[in-house]
Amino acid sequence: MSFEDKTLTCRDCGASFVFSAGEQAFFAQKGFTNEPSRCPDCRSLRRGGYAPGGGRSGPREMHEAVCARCGATTQVPFLPRGDRPVYCDACFKQERGR
């Protein structure tokens, strides 16, 4: 079976993108029956939340907490629940090394 490059339109952003012959062969080998409906950038964003170029799609939401070891105010990328200790960067590194 021979494949030729096709130009498709992304359903999310409306940009045109090429569905290459190599990609088509890969899709056929994997048994995929549908063509991609999103461009590579939109597929990447949808899959992992990463923006084109490898960065995150936006800044991380940080939450304020008090370090359980030294009492310093710190920020962490998760919402502290209160049932487990939260450490600042320096104390976390020391706890991790134990």
C-alpha cells in the first residue's frame, strides 16, 4: 500500500497540517482507521498539557504552606491537606537524604 502526504485541518485551532506518508504508514501498522483530527501542537497540548517547544502550557498553581520542620513560610505545587507534613525546599532535601 502506498501513501501520499495529505493536508488536513485541525479541529481545535483550524490550522492546516501535513499528515505525512510516514505517519499514515505508522497509523496503518497500528491498526488506526481514522486520520488525526488535531495538529501535532494541539495533540501535544491535549495529551500532556505541554505547549509547543516543550514548556508547560501555563504557570503552575502554587499554594502557601508552613514548613513542618523549620516553620518557614513556603510555596508548594499541591494543596496541603494537613494530614502529612509539608517542608520547604531546604528541609525537604534534608528529609529526603535520610
